[in-house]
Amino acid sequence: NAGVTQTPKFRVLKTGQSMTLLCAQDMNHEYMYWYRQDPGMGLRLIHYSVGEGTTAKGEVPDGYNVSRLKKQNFLLGLESAAPSQTSVYFCASSYDRGQGIYGYTFGSGTRLTVV
Amino acid sequence: GQQVMQIPQYQHVQEGEDFTTYCNSSTTLSNIQWYKQRPGGHPVFLIQLVKSGEVKKQKRLTFQFGEAKKNSSLHITATQTTDVGTYFCAGPSGGSNYKLTFGKGTLLTVNP
């Protein structure tokens, strides 16, 4: 199994450009998440999904949109990139085995630079 | 909102020394999870603790969940260079079991 696959791995954008980050999981997990990681800030939740066709805002959702049209895919969009969105983006998936969501499986990350 | 605090932020040890990182939540947690992130890598799930006072071991790593379920610790005995990385704790956030709030992590470096 591939687990969680993120594409692309690296990207440089100019301010104002748009892009979509793709996350795909092959574990049939119900829950999917997008986090960003910045130095000294830890992992902050952008958006998440508790099932196909559902999305919800996390801690830092402004400037991002998401869609989950298929259970295995979770897309993160930046409509008009800003330098403040320079970060490492991680997608994760998880499932509930009866004691709350079990451990996240993370993708390898996307390093985005906005110039 | 719920906060998860970790201390210390950084820890540098000599190989063979022990290491402990602590995690404290502002609210009672239904469970707590620990992750490890190697430099340049992605976080990898280590363990989940659910019960009050629970202690679990994985080789040289010992995880503990406090009696009040508001704090946790990770202890590494006799560190090795392979232990280098950032250790994060995380707990369910906002009263929901669907998403986690992560602490800012403890960066462990090991001098061989």
C-alpha cells in the first residue's frame, strides 16, 4: 500500500497565482486533513473532512479551500497565493477504531514557496 | 480553544543519556497520541494512550498518560543517534474526536 500520497512535492508560486495540492489515500480512511507546518509553530489544521462530500474549517482556514468529491482524495486549493502561505503542507488520514480517531498517517509533504 | 503545551522546546543530549519530553493540555483529553518527525521528514505515529495513568513501552521509549488525563510524557532511555527528531504530542481538539491539536514539539538532538 502506498498510504498517503501528496503531489506535488515542491512548488514555487508567484504572489497571486493559484494552485491545487492533491492528497490521495488508499487505506479507505474516513477522515482526512490538511495541516501546515511553519518553524516554531508546530502543525496547524487548515481544513478537514469527516467523510466523502464533507469539509470543515480548522484553525487557519483563511486563503484556502478544499474539496472531497471522492473518499480517497482531498484537494487543497490556494486561489490567490500570498507570501504568508509559504510553508510545508501535510495531508493526513485517519479512522476511528472505537476510542476516537486512531493515529494519523501523514503524506510526505509539499514544500510551497510563494515569492 | 484547547491548547497542548510541550516542554522543553529543544533538548540536546550525549548519546547514552536519557531524554524526557512533557505534554500538558488545558482540558481533559479522551486520548493522547505521540508522533516523531525526523529532520526533513513527515510525522510518524508512535502510540495512542487512552486510559488514566496508562503506561506503555516500545523498546527504549516509555509513554505515560496522567491520572487526570491532562498531561503525558515520553521518556527515552539511553538515547541513540537514531532518536534524533521532533517529538509531538497531540490530543482531540474542540470537543471533537475527529481532529487533533498538536503541541509545538520537542526537538531532540543527540551528540555521538
